[in-house]
Amino acid sequence: MKKALITGVTGQDGSYLAEFLLEKGYEVHGIKRRASLFNTQRVDHIYQDLHEENTRFKLHYGDLTDTSNLTRILQEVQPDEVYNLGAQSHVAVSFESPEYTADVDALGTLRLLEAIRFLGLENKTRFYQASTSELYGLVQEIPQKETTPFYPRSPYAVAKLYAYWITVNYRESYNMYACNGILFNHESPRRGETFVTRKITRGLTNIAQGLEKCLYMGNLASLRDWGHAKDYVRMQWMMLQQDTPEDFVIATGYQYSVRQFIEWSAKKLGIALRFEGDGVDEIGVIDAITGEDAPALKVGDVIVRVDPRYFRPAEVETLLGDPTKAKQQLGWTPKITAQEMCAEMVAEDLIIAKRHALLKQHGYQAPISIENYHG
Ligand code: NDP
Ligand code: GDR
């Protein structure tokens, strides 16, 4: 039975990857951080009671800033594959905590690679690094592919640049099977609440249920190549099953604006929008793809207000990936479109919003503070 170790197992990708590897018959080990509240919601459904025999999903307390802890876990587990998904992954937050972001995202990667080498596992353990389209930052070529020069635009991206190159360096220096997946934005109903897509689907479903009044947003013109996390974790695994380690861009090859994502979500909910503060005040939703008029207004005007607080000191305005290499060499194609993913996210968040509205109706506080998630 193959063993995999996942850092960041409690995150969006970690949870989908753990599910995927368990289905493939792996024994899956994950590193979770100690927190004062439970932080395993995304993997609770695959939790296996350790008191039972033959459990195949095991969690270890750990942190990417803690070398001895990482070394001990690697020694204990002796994994065939390590997926380094753990990171301070929020770009805007990285401007507020740049040093911590570098410690976790850059040095954390080095710590893992060095521990693999130190333990003499370099010929056994294959290593996947969660690299990112943020490396392209101020884009030098459209669309971006494996050979496009990098130009990072945030402390997060600069830290990930180090992680990218140290992975390449360990591959070249020590002949390790180590590779980078350069993944473009990917989302799902499990996406963190402060990333733009989830903030939109959560905000608009809350508004539709009368729980919030206004969606405060940053740069609506920003363009992203959005895929579904489920499609992308499959690719993370595929990259470690090749004869030779190589780096791959994973993207859909289609690009949309933040504003379009808001419009799709509103259309799905049948609500009308009014944008304020972005220089264009508009009433009504226009379907971004078909150009159809919006359905009739159902719950009153929903106001999307641009708030400069959500602008970043340096923005990545446009990202569009070229996944040709992954398609040709690995036969990978994404199955879920951005619009389908948006519909799924809206549907899931609507269920949560309805539950919260019901609690409120009966005088109870929603279990999660609605106000806490602007980011
Ligand atoms: P999430 O933010 O959802 O998950 C990050 C994970 O890292 C969480 O499990 C988190 O733990 C953990 N983590 C954070 N800090 C530490 C630390 N100091 N030590 C150990 N673990 C830590 O990210 P995603 O799942 O979306 O992304 C996975 C990886 O892929 C990240 O490295 C991200 O940078 C990268 N990436 C993501 C893309 C995307 O669009 N989603 C695109 C390209 C790259 P906790 O739950 O306790 O917070
Ligand atoms: P990103 O994702 O920075 O691309 O990083 P995010 O969803 O945070 O932002 C995407 C774009 O939307 C704009 N934006 C807003 N963003 C947020 N979070 N909140 C807002 O209110 C808002 N308004 C507009 C942003 O400015 C940006 O242009 C994600 C993370 O998952 C990284 O870890 C990963 O490496 C990259 O995707 C690929």
C-alpha cells in the first residue's frame, strides 16, 4: 500500500486530495496545526476512528515552521509521496504578514526537502510543490506557460518563487523526484471564505436570505483563469506518477473578470445588482456569456460596493494559463467549467444561508459570525 503525506490537509486542496488518494487505496497521512477551535471541518467526513483497526487516514500535529517536527513525522511515516500544499495562501494577507508568509511558504518547503534528504529518503520519496500562477504576477506573455518568465507581485508570490526554485534545485542537485504544479486559481464550495469567488457566493446568498445588505469588493476588473479544485488535485497526483519529474501549468485556458463572477452568481440567484463606486453605476444583471437580460428583480436591489480597503498594494491584473503541456503529456483536461463551478458554489452557499436565516428567524445566533468574513 502506498503512503502519502499531505501538508495543508485541512485546506481546500488537501481535503480533496486526501479523498482522492484514499479512493486510490493509499494510506494517507496529513499534517494539521494545533488550533484553539476545531479546524478539521473539511476532512471530518473522511476521519477514521483511530481505535478501529486498519485505518488509512491519519493526522499528525505539525507546522511548516518547525523543522524537528517535520523531520520526525517524515521519519515515522516514510512516505512514498509528499504533497506540500500547506501555506499562508492569502495574497492580501501576505502584505500584512510578509515575514511569516516567507517562513511558511518559502522556508517551509526547504525544510521538507532538506528533511527528506537528511533522512536518506531522496530515492524513495516523491515530492510535489504547490506552485502558483501568482509567480507570473506582472505578466510577461499571454497566455502563461511553463517557459513564461516570472514577475511576482506580492510577498506571497515572492515566497512561492523561492519554493519553486528550491524544488527545481533539489531535483537537479540530488536527483530527487521533485516537481512543481504551477496551478492557476481553483475554487470549490470548500474554498476559504475570504477568497474572491467564495466571498461573492457567500455574500450574495446571505443577501438573498436577508442576512446581509451589501457586498463590499475590491478590484472588479481583475481577470482570472478559474478551475475546479477537484480537477486540479487529480493532476497533482498524476504529476508524481511519471517516469521523470517535470513542472506543469494547470489551468483551463479561459479567463473571466471578478465582475463577471458576481454577475453569474446574481443571475443564478435571480437577483438584480447595483454596482457602486467603481465608476460605472448600473442596474440589472447581464449574463456575461449570452448577453441576456437579467430576470426580474426579486429581493430588491443588491448593492455591490467597491471599497478601496480590498485593493492590494500591487495587483495581479490578469492571468490566463496555457495547459497544453499537461494536456499533451499527461492527457489531462479539466472537466468542470468556471460557470458550472460558480453554480455549484452558489447552490451550496444558499443551503448554508437558508440554515442561518432559519436560526435567525427563531431567535438564534448563526453559528458563524456573518460579519467576520470580509477579506
Ligand atoms: P488553503 O488556504 O485552503 O489551505 C492551506 C493549508 O495550509 C491549510 O490546511 C492550513 O492549515 C495549512 N497551513 C497554513 N499555515 C501552515 C503552517 N504554518 N504549517 C502547516 N500548515 C499550514 O489553500 P488551498 O487549499 O487553496 O491551496 C493549497 C496550496 O496550493 C497552497 O500552498 C496554495 O498556496 C497553493 N495554491 C492554491 C491555489 C488555489 O487557487 N487554491 C492556486 C495555486 C497554488 P489551517 O487549516 O490550520 O489554516
Ligand atoms: P488570488 O485570489 O489573489 O488570485 O490568489 P483571490 O480570490 O484572493 O483574488 C482574486 C482577484 O480578485 C480580486 N478581488 C478580491 N479578492 C479578495 N480576496 N477579496 C475581494 O474583496 C476582492 N475584490 C477583488 C483580487 O484583487 C484578485 O485580483 C489565489 C490564492 O488561492 C493563492 O494561494 C493562489 O496561489 C492563487 O489564487 C493562484
